Amino acid sequence: MIKWRVFTALGFALGLAMMWAAGPAAAEKVDVSAVLAPVDSIKLDFEDGSKRFVLFVQREGKAEGHGLLAGADVTEYGMHDLIKGVGGKPRGYLVYAMPGGDKAYIKWTVRAIFVKEPGQAKPKLLDYGVWEVAGGTGAFAKLQGVGTMTIKPASKTDRRFTLTGDLVIGE
């Protein structure tokens, strides 16, 4: 009986030591930006005087920066529900496709507001939000992560999506 307890205690201690040495999967910082250009869109303009419109858009571009998503081809599938001059809550998915075929699916939501700055004739659009990993394939099959994001105009039609946060490839 004593031998069993000693071996059990030693086995448990050895297991804990191995888990401690291996440690949890380390989070990797991600800071990527992609200018996305529209390739397809559908727009609904409300005709009720509310100035509301909904834009369903597919945009594409290339991710630059640091972390696991840098170098990926990026596709946005977005729904931008906005009231002109007031704001809205755009949301959607970003697909990060790596050259080898691995894909990361990112779910995002943004709060957009228009602010009137002193001396400026036109309101400024502020887009800030959050993202989280929704799924993945290949090397990204067990990807987990979350962070913050911004959407800024890069031109009249193109938008710069910037994501910062942490990613972990789980076990």
C-alpha cells in the first residue's frame, strides 16, 4: 500500500513537472493591417428619410505587419449598417488565407460614429471595435484569439483594416 502511494505521488509530481516545463501555449502578439478594395457589394438605401443604409460588401487585400496573420490574402464579408452622419454597427468576417492554404476566420464588430470637430466642415468617421477567432483550417484549426481593430478610409472606396491582439494555436 505504501509503495502504491509513493509511486502515485512520484507519478503525479513528475506529471506536474512536465506540464510546468512545457507550459501553456504562449500567446503571440498580432499587429496586421490590410487595405481592402471592394470586389462585390449590395447596398440598401432606406427611403424613409432616416439616412440609413446597409452595405453588404466583399473586399480583398493583403495583410502586412507582424504575427501569424502577416502575409495572408484577406477577404472581408461585411455588413455595414449605418446612418449617414450619425453612425452604426458594422460587422462581419475576415478570412485570412495563407500561401499554403491554411485559413483563419475572424469575426468582427465595430462601433462607428461621426464626430464634428471644431473648424471642420465635414464630420469625421471613427470606427473602433473588437475581433475574435471564429474558426480555422490546417495549421489554424485550433487557433484562438481576440483583440481590437480599426477601420479607416484608405481611399474613396478602399478601407484599411488594422487588427491588434493575441493569437494562440491551442492543443
